[in-house]
Amino acid sequence: TAPARDRLRIAIQKSGRLAEPARSLLTACGLSWRQSRDKLFCYGESLPVDLLLVRDDDIPGLIADGVCDFGIVGRNELDEQGAARRRIGLPDAYQALRGLNFGQCRLMLAVPDEWDWQGVQQLAGKRIATSYPAILADWLAERGVDAQVVELSGSVEIAPRLGTADLICDLVSSGATLAANQLKPVETLLESEAVLAGPVKTPDDARAGLMAMLLRRLDGVVNVQD
Ligand code: ATP
Ligand code: ZN
């Protein structure tokens, strides 16, 4: 188990879609930080709550390892890493505590424009490119569909044109990227937004009170924004 701490650590994305809204949300909760030079770690000033600026992919693991107490991350990323852990028999190590009302997108299956989509049975024997292999594999298994999952870390939407996959499973917000690649969305696997993620078990030291306080403030701020 991780050692006791008397300061809270929150991991947020260093740069990217969730970076700015995550920081603004925490600022609206009354947090402020001393400007750090390396910009990886920001020391909390108004409260003993420090920030870690990282890649979004690292956030679930930082919580699982007890390095951070909270994280702001897309539900898509949290669920993917949770599903991947479960697939190899690891216990749940984090959970989504609150939806934060930003970063909305959907994880969707998209097929070439010319396909006549008739349902999931059409996926049998097809190759599906995705950066979300665990969520996709679970979804296919639940439906009893035998398709091949092709894991790609980026540029998933060009896979059908390159011939490395027949269709894709990717995040969609406006749909413009799909359209530009002659793809059309056909099924939604997950409705995602940014979430506040935390450990399954609250630490039993000074952090517990800070975590409860931050959740209360967050509820006030997120509800007012509605
Ligand atoms: P990092 O360098 O931190 O790994 P990234 O490239 O993985 O960054 P971003 O593209 O900034 O991440 O996306 C972060 C999150 O924003 C996604 O995981 C998702 O939850 C959300 N999001 C909202 N809309 C979209 C979209 N259209 N495409 C991708 N992600 C989106
Ligand atoms: Zn990422």
C-alpha cells in the first residue's frame, strides 16, 4: 500500500483537449498553485492540493498505483484501461466519481460510406482498427461477434483506406473527421465525457477530508454550470 500523505495530488492532462477545462474547473473550486518551472508538478497554494500534469493515458495508472488521489480523464480512457485490467484478471483500482460536463464524445463503430449497414452480425470475420481494444473486444464478445481487433495508437481513421482494417472503432464528436475519410458512424459503444476519477478505496489519512471537501465544491461548481 502507498505511504500516508497529508497533501492531495490531482493528475490532469498536460496539454490537449481536457487540459484547459480541467484546470479552469479546479480553479473554480478555489484551488491555486505556485507556478512551477518544470510544469510537471504544481504546488498547491490555497489548499494542500498539488497538480500533476501528465498524458491522459497515464492518469488511470497513477491512481491505481496511489501516486495520485484524483484524476481528470475521459471516461473512454478510464473504461479502456479498466477493461484491459479486468481482461488480465487484475482487480478494479479506480472509478469514475463524477461526470464533469465537458469533453463529450462517443466511441463509435464507423464503416466505409458505401457499406449498407444492417447490424452487428455483418462484422463477422472483419478487421476493426481501434485505440480501444479492450472496450471493443468486450462489446463484440457481449454480442457474440467474431471479428478481429487491430490495435492502432493513432490515425485510426485512415486504416480502411490503407487496407489495414475493414472498419474502425474511434472517438467521434462532430463526425467531420469520419466524413473526410469516407466513413460513416453506425453503432455507439460508449457515451464519454471528462470524469473525476478516484481510487476504489479512500485513503484513511488527512487526504480523506480534503477529498470530501473537493467533491462538495465540485458538485457546486458543475451543477451551477448546467
Ligand atoms: P495526450 O498527449 O494527453 O495523450 P491525447 O492525444 O490522447 O493526448 P486528446 O486528443 O487531447 O488526447 O483527447 C483527450 C480526450 O478528449 C479524449 O480521451 C476524449 O475523452 C476527449 N475528446 C473529446 N472529443 C474528442 C474527439 N473528437 N476526439 C478525441 N478525443 C476527444
Ligand atoms: Zn492520450
